[in-house]
Amino acid sequence: YNKQVSIGNVYKLEEQFQGVMEDETTQGCFRKLIEYLPRLAKFYLRKERKETLQWFGKTEGTFLFAVGGDGCPFWKNESACSFLLSFINVGKRVASSNDNFIIFGGNCEETSPVVRKYYQFVCKEISEIEKKVFEIEGFHVTFKCAELPNDMKMLAMLAGELTISAKYFSPFANVSLDDCRDVKGTFGTESSNKWKPWNYQQRVNVVNKVEAFKKKVALEKISDKTKRSKVTDYIAKQSSRQEFLPILGSYIDKAHVEPLHLKNNAWQYFFKAVFREAIRKSKLPADCKKFSEVPADSPFARVITALQTEVKTRRLANKTKQWFNETQGSGADLHYRFTGKDSRCFCHNFMRLIKWLRCESDSRKERQTVLALGYLGVRLRDCVSLFSRFEITADHIDQLSIACHEYLKVNSLLLPSSVNPTIWTLGHIVPAHCRQVLQKYGQGLGMVTMEGREAKHIFLKKLGENTTYQNRWVEIFRHEYVMLLWLPQQGLLQPEAACKNVAYIPERVFSDPSYCYCGLLKARPEDAKCCVCGDPIMKFIEQSVKEGRIAPQLLLI
């Protein structure tokens, strides 16, 4: 019966993009926006759903849509990529998997030629559909591409830029590895700002220069590796990261920083800093080959135990133990990708790690590092709490700006991990983009989150488990349409996917006087702070961060 339902046209990648398919095993499907957007609009304009739509001061019937792609967690040894479409008009429901619809799916890498070609195809479709007016359910309906929710890796590809590891690493600003630690610098469009957003015409000018330089280098009798190095060096000398014209053309200027990946990456770097300090302080003997042999009273064992029992991130704790068993704490870095759940657990209980990282025998330098990590965690938690919101005010953004800059400064001034693209982006781009989104929609950066999209990837994987390999993507498209569109139209509503507000600052710090603002228990309820936040050295850390220079009472890292 499922196959009798009309789901609209679904096209095979092999037929439309045959010229760029990498091999015969690459399969997938896609929808054309010109056909699918009106169908989705009709679904949302039905009475029971229309009343919940937001029009952001525009004419009723003006749909603002977001389109973005990412890798899908399908099966082991198999790459998959999907592109999802959502309407900004649904408000908070953009964080629900039920309001994100698949328009492209294939068993290919997210940077493969077929994905690039598809995005070029989508760009042309967007340009055409924005010029049209549709008569749907008694409304004059128009569609506008409003957002591009993608992580920074995907944005770099769509912008025609070098990777995030380039000297000029940001898809959003002309910052470089040479000046990213400048705690006095600011980001904006004014002449007084040190860093500014990329200008589209500048992108085009650089690409023309790079193309001419490539032709010159191609004539030289040197290795391909040397040629490539010369090209990337030339791009850096142009104070740019631009190699090709943006795949999306000028639509690339609509991109905003995506909060889900940013918070996950930021907590991941926080954990790595705590983790490295724990191993360094433990001074484990060379004959310690397994985690079971690590002394239980060592900072490393105490931190990992707290990770499992107090922070409640058992999967991360097990992965860390496995890493130690394989490397004995040296060699390859620990590779673990934080999830939204991991980040929430860290927001609530990160200070438990700091508590167990502290030792009575700490030197002054070690004590200072532990306290700086504690200060860093509080600032990061406050930033996440603010930039993940849907509802936000100008006052909140002012608070966010202060917290973000303090987060950046403590990294730059007091921690050996220093500043990387995630830290710099959180410090400078997040407040600016949050302000832009507030002005545009009257809401927070949560409007461009990929939370619902990540949940949708899990949903697609489950759908894929009930398909045949040869027809996997056709069947996934069909199952999704039937479940999310056809069944509700028959009056059989799906249970609402979770898109509720998440409290990143634990309630206990406000309701229970026994707890410090950081989340740790105080020695006595009447105390102002816990043993970490109340440490005498902490006030010098706060002073250093506020003044943008290391206080004379502190040791240089």
C-alpha cells in the first residue's frame, strides 16, 4: 500500500549527474526544489499548521527556507551524505527532525564531485524559484533562501575556499594564524575593526589572480606537491583563503555560524585540555600499559572515573580507556567526536573534572592551570547557554559578547592550548552573528542550529535498515514522505520530535544555596563561592581576563 502513495518525483543521481559519479557503486536520489517546495508549502498552509507559522514582518505566504548538507552516520565502512530542507517560518521546530526534509541522499563523501555538482544545480534552482509566485491554498506564495546551516568544513567547500587548516582559517573573516591571539582585536564592518567579513567581490578578484598564477606555475618543471604548495602560499599572500568561485555564488553571504557543531567542538577542546593536564600531572611509569594499571589516586584515573560516574559521559570514558590501552598515553591523539548529549552533560557537570584534577601537592603553576580551566569552563557554559537560545534579547547578546570575549582571552593568555579556529569563532563571530539573526528574525542563533538535522540523520539511518541496498535511497525518500507528510494529511499525526528548550546551566546553581555558580558544592551554604572559584589566585585570573593582559601575580605559561 505504501508504494501506491504519490510522493512526487524523486530523481536518481546516476541519471542526472552521471558525468561526475565517482564509480558504479555510488547511488542516491534527489528532489527538485521547484517541485518539492510548493508541495511542502501546501502542507504547512493547512489550517492546523498555518496558525503556528511566523512571517517575520513579511507578507503571509513568504516562506524562508534553509538548505544544508552533512555526512550521515550510516554503516561502518560506508560513507553517506544528505541535504535537508527546512522552513525558518516554523520557529523552534527547526530543531525537530520532523520539520527537516531530505532533498538529496547518496552513499558518497560530503566533499565528493557529485555533491559539488548537486549544490551548483541547487543554486540555479534557488535563483529561479525566488523569481516565481505560486497560488497555494488561496495565498500568493513566494520562496526565499534565508540560511545555509552547515558546519565550517562544508561551508569552506561551498565557498570555494581552502580547508580550515589554512593560514587564513575562517570562512567568516579575514583572520589568520598570525594574529588570532590578539585579545585587543575586534570583528565587524567598521574601519576600526581589525577583522572584517569576507566581501564577495574580493573573493572574485582573488580567484582571478589565483587562476592566472596557476597557469604560470603549471609551466614550471616541479612536482605536483611543490606546485600545490606554491598555490596555497600565493593565496595566503593575498590575505585570503579563496581558491575557487563560491559554488553558491553570492548566496554564500547568507551563511551564519552553526551553534551545534561549535558548542560540541568547544567542549571537546575543553576536555582535551583537562585530559592532557591530567596525564601530565600523573607522571605515569613506562611500565603502565593498561588503564587498569593506572594508580587509582592519580589525577588521570580520578578524572576518567569522574567522567563516567559524575559527568555521566560513559561512552567518552570508555573511549579514553581504550585509547590509553592502545597508546599508553603517547603517540596518536584521542579521537572522539562530541555529541549534543556530551555537551549538555559537560555544561552541567564539567566542574567535577576540575575538582578531581586538583591535588594538594600541585605546584603554583599547576594550581594556576587548573583554576584557569575552571574559569574557562564557566565562561564556555555561559556562552553555550546564550548562543543556543531561540528567544533572546539585545541585553542577552551584550552578556554573550562579554562571555565570548572572556572565553577567548583566557585561552589566549593563560592556557597552553592557545587559540584555534573554534575558539576564535566563538570569541568573535558568535556575538556578531547572534546580533544579525536577532535583527533579521527577532530570535536567537538557535534558528540556524543543525540539531534537528543531526536527529534527522539518525532517523534516516533507521529508515535505511528496512530497505534493500539497490533501492535504499528511493525507499528512504518514500518512507520519509509517507511518515511526515502523507500520514498527517490523513489525520494520523506523528508524535512530535523533541525540540524543547534545554537548560545548559543546571537549576541547582540558582535554587540551592549549597551550590556555587560553577556547579560545585560549597563547603558551607553561607559561603559566597566553592573551593575552586574562591581560591585567591582566581581573582588574578579574572583580573587578567578583564584587562587583557596577564596580572603580575600570575606565572607565564
